[in-house]
Amino acid sequence: MSDAVTRAAALLKDHRESIDRLDAILVYTLGERFKHTQAVGKLKADHDLPPSDPTREAAQIERLEDLAKRADLDPDFAKKFLGFIIAEVIQHHKKQQS
């Protein structure tokens, strides 16, 4: 194997290890986030509040779009990602109100 290929393989290994660590961070972060949204859902159910809050959701999407731009992440991807999470949270909240 040439030196260039050996260096590339080492870099690839390092990048993949970083990706694996970041994936773990994402999963644990989502787990922590959903613990809090479950608590919010319980509060909403206990006090007969609606499962969704369109005003907050719009503000969160706008905030995330700004964060994405500053992080050099595609804002459309960030909005889709948050949209998916919000939809899951609303489903959980609706179940808690049943």
C-alpha cells in the first residue's frame, strides 16, 4: 500500500470514529430532549392544554434555522429535522391526553 493510501485509510478511520462519537451524542441528546418533552406532555394533559403550540413551534423553527446558518448546516435540513421531532412530540402529547 502506498503512503498516500495508508494516510487516507488512517484519516478515514479517524473521521469514522468521530462520526460514531457524534452519533452517540445525538442519540443521548435526543433521549434527554424526549424526557423533557414527555414531562411537558404530562403537564399539558394534567392541565387540559392543547398538545401542540403553533406559536412556539414557529419560533423554534426560526431559531433552529438561525442556528443552522451559524453552524454552516443546511437550514432546510435543520427545519426538516426539527419538524420531524416536533411531529413525534405532538404524537406523544396526544397519547398522553387519551
